[in-house]
Amino acid sequence: MAMGMISTWGKWISKKKLSLHSVAAAFRGKPGNELGTLWNTTIGTVLTCFAIVALIMPYRFSSGGVTGIALLTNYLWGISPAWVISVGNALLLIWGWHYLSMRFALWTIYVSVLTSLVIPLLEMVHYPVISEPILAALMGGVVGGVGYGMLFRVDASSGGTDVVAMAAKKRWGVDVGIMSLYLNLFIHLASIAVVSLEQVLFGVVLLYVESLTVDSVVRSFHRRTQALVISHRSAEVADFILSELEHTATLIPARGAYCGVSVELLLVVLPRRQVPSLKRHIAALDPAAFVIFSDVSEVVGEGFKSWFRV
């Protein structure tokens, strides 16, 4: 099956006449960035496949998107989800190709092909049965959420309704989140005809936990701490940041509103693990300093997330 899917993808790509130049343009930037994408998409896909085979299928939970449809065909006729997911993603990509970026489409193809290889392998393994279905739903949401989060954080996708939502946004201006919600809701409701209401509700719980985990994974990789230091020894704090923490900072001229004294503000963004070192240094250097710490969800620029990954 996997070789057939690879052959189908190859013939379709050749019909689209994708040149080496167009593919290279899609992966512009540092080669190391795409090696990181390869790592994240591979591990993420394996985790999502494991969640489907070991934590969803044995308990007949419902799910959303193309995966939800694949599960329904498995429950009804015993068809491997790999078939439906791969064929479904292929059809959706053919339909929405002109509305998607080249990079997004090519990584989706990679994930689809890898899914068609991994699911049949995982189906050959016998997994222990969890006696409490709610625990299986929670675990499935966590494992699947980590997998999807690894895909989303590098701007990749498992395909399915993501392709429909992205294409609909560019074609008709439809909001991506609302479109995905309606599609997934429809598939969950349709699942009642195949599985029990209880299993559908477990599927909704799984989907909720999965969405929370995805959000946590995506944010945690890019989260930083911003520090705004108000001190008469800001220059010395800046030297510590440059030499010891190996980061840069910005000195901003300012003046106190109450006393009118001129002072330099120091603005720096650091990984959270380096914040305690900065606190200890400021406490020893200038106990009278005033420091504001705030969480930053994402930083783009040199030393942080590359603009080519935005």
C-alpha cells in the first residue's frame, strides 16, 4: 500500500511540473532549519499515528477531520486508517494545491507518505488494554497533541481539514478556526451513527485535551522572558548580559516622572532558564533596581526564531 501511495504522489507531482527551482525556493533559508523541520515532522507523525492505533482505535472513539472519517471506515468495514488518510489527503491536496504555499504542501505530502508507512507497522503490535476509557482518551489527547504540536511549530501539517481550511480562507476569505470547528463538529456528529454517544463524548474529551496540548507544545518552544531593568547601573547589567549570558540588550534613555532624574532603561529578552542568573546579578549589583519581568509568547529575529520560519 505504501509503495502504491508513493508512486501515486510521484506521478501527481510530475504532472504538476514542479521544477527543482520552485522546490528550492519553497525551502529558502538555512538548510539547518529544514533539518529541524524533518526531525519534528517525523517524530510528530509517529506520535500521532501511535495515538490513533494504540489509544483511539481499540476504544472506538470518534475523532475529527480525515482521521475521523478513516476511523469510521475502520469501525464499519475494518479498513486500515492509513488508506483513507493517505487517499483523503491526496485528494484534498490536489483540490487545494493552488491555494497553498509550496513548502506547506510538500511537507504535507511527506507527512501523508510517512503516515501510510507507520500506521500499518504499528497495527502489527499488540497493545495492553486500558480498563478505564477516560484514561485512554486523556492519554490519546496528550500523545496526539504533542505530535500535532511538533508539526504545527514548524509550519507543517498532517493534511486533512487543515488543507480545506487554508484553501477556503484564500479562496473565500473564511476564518480558518471557524472552518475547522464546523468540519470537525460535523464529523463528530456523524460518528453517532457508527459508535455510541458515550464514545463520541470520549472523542470530544480527547479532542479538547489534544487542542490544549498542541497549544502548550507550540508556545513552550518559543516562549521567552522579557526583562525591563530600571537602574543607575544599567550599563554594568548590560555587560553581564553580553559576556555571561551571551545575549544582547537595548539601552533606552528615559527620565523619571516624579523626580525628573535621567536614567537608562535596559530591555532584554532571554530564555527562561537564564532569568534566575540575571536576577541574582542585579540583586548583588543594585538592590535598589526596579525590574519588570513578563512572558513573551514568541520572538522573531537574530538569535531567536528565524524570519524564514514565520
